[in-house]
Amino acid sequence: MSSFPIGSLVMARRWVRGHQERPRKAIVTGTLAGDVVVWFYTLGDPEIGESVQAFPAGALTALEERLEDRSARALLSLERAASRGRLPEGFQSTVHGALVRRRRIDRAAEG
């Protein structure tokens, strides 16, 4: 596995028609042939080639944010979108785990 575990938030430059766009946030969904596969979740449901692309680890910048830093609502939205795409099951369980932990954190803060 790369230095980017599944569920890591990163900055990456998406390829579109042979050109790289400005860096944007993405979530690591797994690896493929030694590259790191990321989902540019702000672009909608996961679509291979569009919002899901593979990069060498050196092309990514790790963010200090974690999935658990997202709101429960945002995590639920990610979980639903991930289930509509063809992402690895391990990724979906990682997002679900983050959602469960976020809800526990929110309940503890309320009580």
C-alpha cells in the first residue's frame, strides 16, 4: 500500500483532455498497479476517468484534514455517492466508519 491509506484526503491535479487542472481536493480510494487511485468527490458521483483517476504517490499532496473532520451530513453524502459508483468495498467501509465515528463525536459534544 502507498503512503496514502484509503480515506486520506489529498490535493491532486485532475487530467482533462491531456491537460492538468488546478489542484483540488480528492479522497484516496485504493491503489492500482502501484499508483494511488483518488476520487475528486466535489465533481459528483465516482466515474472512472472523470472524477476517479490514478496518480503516482509523488503527484499527491497530503492534507492534514481527516474524514472525521467532515460533518456527519457531508460523510453521509459521500457514503451515498460512493455506493453509486464502482469504488472498492474497502473504501465504502472506510467512509462508513468515519461517519460512525463522527456521529459518536457529535453525540459526546452534545451530552
